[in-house]
Amino acid sequence: MVAMDILKIVKGLRDQGYIEGELSINPEWYVIFEPENLEQYNLEYEIAKYAPEFIAFGSSGGGELLALNDSGEVFTLPAIGMEAQYAEKIAESVEDFKQFMERNH
């Protein structure tokens, strides 16, 4: 489900002003990928190989990816040494995650 909606989710976040900013939780910063680059980023980071249950939609700007699982939960995932076992859940959903995000106006 998430895989089919990821472009819509990312476009929606960016349209609402969630592009880059501070987080009130770790990793303390977020950058939401451009929708047109989502597939390329996921290919370059080899998400399908190392953590196939996730899709990256952003990063911390410093070594951690922001990713969704099939249930739509939000996780951080290390970009180096990536394995699903190192994923840390930070929100139940993108809507919940937005409460921690500073919005750019």
C-alpha cells in the first residue's frame, strides 16, 4: 500500500511546507526527498537489497534515512550499515510524524 502512495505522501508533505527543518525528536533534522527523485534515491541506497520492507522518503541530512514500512509507520534507518534490524520506529504514521516536524513557510 505505501509503495503505491509514496509519491502522493511525499508530494503532500512538500506541498504543506514540510521540506526541510528541525525535528523535536531524534534525528533532530529532516529533509523530505523531491518526489521525482524518490525512486533514484531508493535505488542508490539499495533499500530493496538491505531493508526491503522499507521505502525511504527523506533523510536526516546526516547519515540516517527516513523510511516507511508497509503499515505506514515512520522509521529512521542508517544509510551506512543498513539493515532492517537497525530501524528505529519514530512515529505510528506520517500524520503522527508531522507533529514533530517544523514546517517551512
